[in-house]
Amino acid sequence: MLFKSLLDWLDMKWFLLFLCVFLLIWDYVKTKTTPNFPPGPRAFPFVGNVFYLDPLSPHKYLTKMAEVHGDVYSVRLGQQVFVMVTGFKMAREALMGQADNFVSRSPSAISDRVYAGKGLFLSNGLLWKKQRRFALATLRGLGVGKGSLERAIQEESKIIQDEVSHEKGEPFNPKQMFHNGVANIICAMVFGHRFEYTDQRFQRILHVVSETMYLQSTIWAMLYEIFPSLMKILPGKHNGIFHGFEEVSGYIREELEKHKKDRDPAAPRDYIDTFLDEMETTTEPPEAGFSEANLVLCIVDLLIAGTETTYTTLLWAVLFMIKFPDVQKRVQEEIDAVVGKSRLPSMADRSSLPYTDAVIHESQRMGNILPLGVPYMTVRDTTLGGYFIPKGSNVLFNLNSVLLDENEWKTPNSFDPENFLDADGKFVRKAAFLAFSAGKRVCLGEPLARMELFLFFTSLLQKFTFSVPEGEDPSLEPAGGGIVAPQPYKICAHTR
């Protein structure tokens, strides 16, 4: 009996040893790279370098690795190997010099489960091309770059001014009112109407979107990307990502049903109406994505991109104003001289407000809300920085390293509007300003975001002086998240 037990133990021991060796070989083969592939730090089996990363600031470790391995190197995150592109020179070469090579999105366990290859921003091929072209045309038709949208933003700016005035100079957190105001612009374009700030369903959807974006930057999301089959059946906060997407999608489907009942095909009111019209008249194949299922996912993308990024940047801009009161004062003096106090600022004023424009751009540069952008995948074999990058490689652009590139900025690591001004005080567009990325995947909402940031920011500084509540000292260290936001802070707003 004892002898049999010993044999059984030895059999199990050899089985476990065999299994370990098999898994190690499988891991090596799966992640083996081609000759002259960009070098990188040594990685652990199965998990790679993922546990070296700070989930809230992964770009910091990745920037340090570039000091060791060069501006083009590789890093392993779970079962995926990524080529890291650091600095403006290499980013420009890839995104602009080889735009056709760096055009597809990288696969992801989370996005594959949520989008299944559909949507507006994470899709590829024919569907992406058709949906991007449709979105650009539709958003232009709904007012992007036109006076009608400008007036809508001005009206929302006035509402935010009134909300701030109600605080009567007492300390308050501006996050929710900024979130409400910015969200209402894209909601009006997508759903055909804005929401009152007291609308509880509206507040719930905004909260779910923000929470879902935050969860995607946590260790739970990293574990899901590494072990998707296992994490799919385990409890944990990663499930909140999928619950969040489903809740937002459910709300959109409700709006879609309302539109189907009362729309007039001859007079589309918004993005949903226009998409439904296209579904009825298109001659495109099903692969082009003109279906209700894809419409819902496209609207999810528009809500995230059209709300989270802009209101977060606005939070950074106001934070910089209370941290640098001399800059705030100079912005106000310029607005007073050009616009005055009797009317709201307009886009026609921007060229006459170079310092204000520089402050907004500097807030985007230092706020740096998407330090690693969105992962790419090469569509053909190529070379970059002297290294061979085969077709199907995952690529990450360290936009943080571009926006802080010492070769491109006067004072890269400090908040300094002079980074965007010449010797005569005129605004200067900088090629290294890649806050919206570049190339064929450049943010399609860039014109809308630029208009919103300028009009919201100038209207706030025109009417209020912002200061730090007594006894408080807000931090400039980011709170992290899928979209990097400042840590929660309070301000006092005094009517000028």
C-alpha cells in the first residue's frame, strides 16, 4: 500500500513537472520575437513586465525603460508583446511618415468582449473606414466647426456660469458641473437634446461612464487582459467594466427605440436619426457596420470620447489657474482687453487671445490625459528606428514622452504657456503637440474638443477669479484612471 502511494506520488510529481515545462515552452514559443526585433527588459513567464507597472501611471516605468533600451524597444504585458515608441522623432516617423503601416487597433481581451470588432474607435478595416467617414460627415452636418454649435456651447457656458455663481464664493468641487456641461454638448448632437443638471438618469449614466473608464486602468483590468478565460468566470471589480458598458448600452437602446417611433426621415435631428436613415438607404455591405448593434457601440464611443477627455482637461486647466494665479491674472487681462465683460467669448476671438490659447494648450500638454494613447497594430512588415517590426505587432506610443520631449519644448517639465508663444507673444502651433495623437487615427473629435475647451475656459475666466480654499493645497499629481484626471480638489470662485 505504501509502495503504491509512493508510485502515485511520483506519477503526480512527474506530471506536474511535465506540465510546468510544457507551459514554459508554450509561453516561450507564443511570445518569441523575430530577428532584429526591438530589444526590451527581461520578462517573467506568463505575466511579462506587467507587475513593474504602476496601474495609475504606467507611462513612468515605460519612459524609464526608454533610457535603457532606446526610443524603440519592446515590453511584454501578459501574453502580448508591445513595441514602445518614445519621443517625438520616432512618433512622428511612425504616425506621419508611415501612417499607412500604423493604422489598425491592437486586439484586447476587454475590447473584444465589449465591442467584438465593432464600434467607432477600436474597430479596423472596412467597418472602421466607413464608420469614421460617416461620423466625420455627420458631426459636421450637426454643427462641428459651425456657428450653430458655437452658440450651443456658449449657452451651456452661461449655464455653467450660473451654477458657479450659486456657490457664492464658497469652496466647491467643480467636477460635476464641468462634467454636466461638456456632456450636454455631445448628448445634444447624439440624442437631439440636452439634460438638466438635476436629471438623475443623466447623472447616473455620467457616473457609470466615468467609473467604467477608471476600472480599465486598475490591476483588475490588467489581470483580465493576461488571463481572460479565467477572469471571465471569477468574481471581482473587472466585472464592473462589463456591467458598466451594458448599462450605458441599455440606456442608448432606450433612446434608439424612442427615435424609431417619432423620427422624420426627411428631417434628421441628430446622430441617431442620421444613422437610421443611412441604414435604410445604404448600399454598403453588412461589413460596413450600418446596423443597430453597431450604432449603439458607436454612440458609446462618442459619449466616452466626447465627454471624459474634454471635461477632464477643463479640470486640469482650472487647477493650473489656482496653482499659478499670475497666469490666471494675465489671461483675464487679455480677455478683458479683447472681449470685455458684456458678451461671451466667441471663436472669432481666439486669434486675438494668443496667451489664453497658449494656456489652454499648455494645460493639455501638462494635463496629459492619455499618456499612452490607444494601442496600435501594424498592418504590414515595417522598420522603425533601425528595428524590424513584423505585420500584426502591437505598438504603443508614449505620448507622455512626446509632450515632455526635451528637444521640443522650452520648459518641458514645468507649466509654462511660453512653450506655445514666440518672442513677439504670438501663438505658435507646435508639431510635437500630439494631445490628439496624429496620423490616420487622429482623434476625430479634435475640432469639437478645441471649440469646447476655448469657449468654456474663456467664459469661466471672464466672469470668475478662482482661488484655493484657505488651508488647502491641491496636488498636481494625477489621480490616474483610464483617462488621467487630477486628484479631487475644491475651488473658490469670486465674481469679477
